Amino acid sequence: MPCKISVVTRAAKILWLPIAILAMWASLAGAVAAQTWTWTPETVDKTGKAMKIKVDTSGNVHLSYGTDDGVWKYAFQAAGTKRWDSMDVGPGGVSYLDLTLDKDQSPVMCETFRVLRYAKLVGAKWVVQELDTDGAPIGFGCAIGVAPDGTPHITWYKEKGADHVTPYVHLKYASLEDGVWLIHTLDFDNQTGKWNSIVVDPKGIPHVAYDAFVDGRMKYAVRNGSGKDWDIQVVDSRKMNDAEYNVGMGNSLVLDAQGHAHIAYYTTHSMRYAVQTANGWNVHVIADASPLGSWLDYRSSIVLDKAGYPHVAYQDGAAVKHAWYDGKAWHVQLVVTPGSDENRFPAMAIDQNDHLYLAYRDPNDRSVKVAVGERSDAPQTAVAAAAKPGTK
């Protein structure tokens, strides 16, 4: 599949934006270019890591995270309020988790820390299930999506074989059908899926973005209807751009209203964005980016606003940045400055009014913060944002 490496150009934009949206942005281009985002942080909990956040159609905010003392937690903020209520999902450490909402806007999650767990909120109680993955320890990420009929779909990276010693290093996929988890390997390429993300479309078809680390590839797979086969494409790769050896880390995926995939991901030295078009993939370099080196620091989060334009939150060094496309170019804003703690675990969501919700670990006291972002004509520094009290 062809792939174009470039800055965002008007020609590339026309490939993926509806004509009506292009006309609107053409008329507003001068005003939009001057806009930035103002962030107001709130404190959710005293410690947290590995977080994910979603906003439902009613404006309620759902957040999940692990604590430093080994508890998997869920927090909820009702629309229009400033209060966060939290509850334990279950004991045990968290290294990576994912959160989505089902058709009833109820949270559904997966989590990894040596084991793979699936959690669903039933009434006021969390029902947690450990997937039978032969007991081999799981050290990297999982991702979860839910079909319109309520079927959960999960991906994760299987590092070791059943003997817990022999390397397996492939991306696994499971769906819950008739009360049984059906598990198979999605891709047997070299070391696939250390970083993976999944979205299930309105037809119930799973779409998966993931890396193939050894060969330096960013890949995208779509399941063939009700069958077990997958259509797999290479979005970006080392061979397409020799300057970047590693490609696809910390990826995140979203589908637009037309079903086109938008993927944010890291390469060795940059943050990138890829959008699916009728002719393949357009790949754009957003900015230079270099997390601190641990696999835990490769975290990106992508959302689309009402105009269909992407917003990406990501960690760069020990800071958190927000990048957005305004119809002409990418803009990058420093939201959270570095501190004594290195890991930020950024995750972002957007509501129906284009308010952004950025969850992260505070750089100094390790607390869980959610910063609410709103469009503004006045610039705001990251230091000012970090100093504000935890209220809207």
C-alpha cells in the first residue's frame, strides 16, 4: 500500500475532508490560525498511572487508572459537575489498560500486568474476568473495543509461549462469543503488536493498529466480515523512510464518520499522524518527539473534533504536548511541563462540544490530573496551567 511522507498540504487535506468542511474552514482560516487552547486541571486521585479516559454522549467523563500501591481504579464525573467519584475495579498492579464505552454508554475495560483482565460495569459492580491465555506473563499493552451488539474485542501482545520461556512475540486477538473467548494470533510478522489499539465500527468489524517492531513497520488490520482472516496493510515503515529506524510505537486509532482510519504513533525521533485515503495512506510528521526511553513512555492519544480534524496528546521527554490540525498546519502546545517524576501516561478524550479532556500523572506529586481544554484566542503557558487549582 503506497505511503506518502510529507507535511500536511492542501492537496492531502482534500483527499480526506468532506467538501462542506473544506468550505467552512476556508472561510474561517484566518480566525482559526490565531486560536490556541486554555487548560484547567482538576485533581482526581492522589496517585495514578496507565490511564485512559472517555466522555459519553451525555457529557459524563469516565476514567480508569492504576495506583502506585497496586489497585485498578475507575473514576466518574457527572456532566456539569466538578466532583469525581472513584471505586476499585480490582486488586493488582496495572502496566497498561484500555477503556471504551458500549452502546449503553457503560464502561468496558481491559488491563495487563502479567495477566490479561477484562472488566465490565454491571449495575454498580465491576465484573472482572481473567482471560485464559495459557498463563504466560503479559508485559505489554492491551486494547478493547465493543461492537454494537455488545460483543467485546480485545488485542494484546503475547511475549512468551506456554512454557513461559520460549519467545512468542505476536499480536493476539480475542472476541467473546456465546460466553467463550475465541482467541487467535492476528499477525505472525516479526514481533508484532507490542503497541496496539482497536476500534470496532458500526457494523461490528474490528480495526486494529499495531507495530511490527523488528521490521520497523506501522500496520493496520481489518477483519474480513464474520470470518477469521484479516486484511493487513503497512501504513508506514523503515523502508519508506530510512531516517527513522523504529516505527509504530505508542499508537492510537480512531475512525471518522466515513470509516477512514486516523492513527497517531511514534517513530525513533518524531510523532506522526497517518490518515487513510482512497489511494492509500497519507503520513505526516507532526513534530520531533523523544520519550525518555522506557516502553511505558510511548503513549499517544488521538481524537477527532466536530470538523473532522485530529488532536493528538503525547509524551515528549517528561512533558505532555497537545498537537492539533487547523485546516492548514499542525500546531503543538506544551500542556504539562517536566518535573521530578518522569512518566506522564497521557490520554485524551473529546466531548460533543469539542472540549478536550487530558488525563495525566502529575510531574511532581504523581497525582491523577484531568485538564479540561477549551479553544481560546489568548495563549496560555504550561506552567500557568499546572498551577491552577483542580476545578473547572
